[in-house]
Amino acid sequence: AMDIGPYEYCCIVNTKTNINPSVGFSIYPNPTENELSISIADEIPKKIVLLNLSGSVALEITNCNLTTKCNLENLNTGVYIIFVHLNNEIRIAPKLSVNFCL
């Protein structure tokens, strides 16, 4: 992600990629400590990206399956947003809690 400064904002006016919040996949367990499973019923993702709330990439997985296991041992305690990149769309899980007391 490119830093464009604290007071500058950019918005996408036109995109060919559809963005669907939390449609067609599941994440479990949530909250989690060390491992997360992401299951998608209809298509193998091109990649899965976890962003922290600052917008930085915390984890990127490119070796995906219909059910992908993510090792989260190196992530800091916090809340993350999951982006599942498919061929023609991006699906978003709005909140993943990592390393909280279960």
C-alpha cells in the first residue's frame, strides 16, 4: 500500500472487480490464536490477504485451496480484515480477532 499522506484521500471511480462483503465463504475459529481456516464453496482463491486496521498487509497467502489453513503465529494481537481475491471479485470478512483469550 502506498502512503499518500495523512490528509489526502483517493477513491476508485470505476473498477471491473466486484467487492462483496462476507459473501460465500466462512472463517473459523473467530476469535483465534494460531491457526485460521477459510472455506470458500465455489472457487479457489487467487490469494488471501489479511490487513491490520492501519491498512498494512499482515499476511498474504497465494497457495490457496477451497479450504485454506492460515498460520497466524507471527501476527500481533489485534483485529484484522480478510480479503479473498477470486478471479472476478474480492470478498471481505470485516473482522478477525487474533490472539484474544478464548
